[in-house]
Amino acid sequence: MALINEEGAAELVGTVRAARNKAHDMVGEQLAQGRERLRSSSKTRKSVKTRQRIMEAASELMVERGNTGFQMSEVSDRCQMSKGSLYYYFADKDELIAAIFDESVDNLVDATEQLAAEAGSAREALSLLYASFVRRLRAGSPLSLAMTYELAGTKDGSLPQVTSRFERVAKVLASQLERAKAEGLVREDVDTSVAAVFATGGLIASSMAVVAGGGTDSVDAITTGLLDMIVRGVGVEGEPFTVE
């Protein structure tokens, strides 16, 4: 077996050292990346928490006043943060109210999905969904105020933006109308997707009518009337309408 000469030994030692240093650098880089991910995760959690606190403060101001006439400085004061920090999370008042609207709609849909899942029948589910929707859009609620603000024309094309947020509601209703078919409550030939869009529009319009009226006594009457109109229709038997 040939012996390694002095030059070969030095080269071997250098190779081993280089490999060791490279491994050390890789471990150090992985540790640094891990620490950075932890810091990033911590910042994300903190950002979400702060963002939620800002939205809650703005919602409180809206409910207290019964309108969306608050100033961003009032929100920052209530959150005990600088106005500059507030604008880091929300560029302006429009963006803040839009976020409140989105969250309110998400909460509404989550609630309707739960009600639908727990209801013993499609009839019960539809009744509960409608009543919940109208009550959550009661006068002075963050959802009703935020929706009114959006519909006031603060942005171009505000109506399509508002209605698009209720697509999940339409999907929940469509699933319950399909369920109603199996229970003999809805005709087999009904396009439940179209009916759900119609029903969602009725929900929004009727809820806003209750808001405008400023009372809740008519909630049950409106809910019953809408459900009856959807299930029974308003026309007499005969030829269906066609587009000329």
C-alpha cells in the first residue's frame, strides 16, 4: 500500500477542513432560516391580532354612533397606536370598512352553514337561514352599516362588489334547495343555482328594508313572505316566460 506523501496529506487535510467548514456553514444557514421563520411567524400572528383589534375598534365606533362617520385618528386613539402604524395595516377608511364588511359576511356565512348542518329538514334550514340573515343585518349592526357605506358609492361599481361577497350565501341556499327537492318541497325541474341567486337578492333587499324601517317586529313576517314566494312562486300555472 502506497504511503501518502507530505503534499498529499496536506491536500487531504485541506479537503476535510473544507468539507467540515461547508457543513458548518450549511447548519448555520439552516439555523438562521429556522430563526427567521419563527420571527416571521411571530410577526404574522402579531399582525393578525393587531389588524383584528383595529377592526373591532372601528366596529365599536360605528355601532356607538349608528353610522360610519368615524375618523381614522379616533380608531388609532382607541387602539392606543400611532396614526402611522394604523395606516400600515389599512391604507384608508374605505379599506378598513371593506375589511369589516368582509369579516361580517364571513361570520354570517359560517353561521348559516352551521344552521343548515344542524337543521332537521330543508324547510327548517331555510327558515333559520333567512331569520338569521335578516337579524344580522339589523339596523346599527356592523354588517348593515358597512354594507350601506359600500352601497353609498364610495367606489365605482360598488354594487357588483357588494353582491359578489354573498356568493357563499347563494351556495348555501342552493344546497338547501337541492335538499328541499328530495323532501318534495321544491319541484324537480327547478334550477336551484338560479333560485339561490334570486333568494339571496331577496335576502339582501328584505334585510335592508328592515334596516330602513329601524325595527325587528317585521323580521318573521318578511322571512315567511320571502320563503313562501320562493317555494310557491308568484305566477299562475301556464307557459313560462321566454326572452324575445
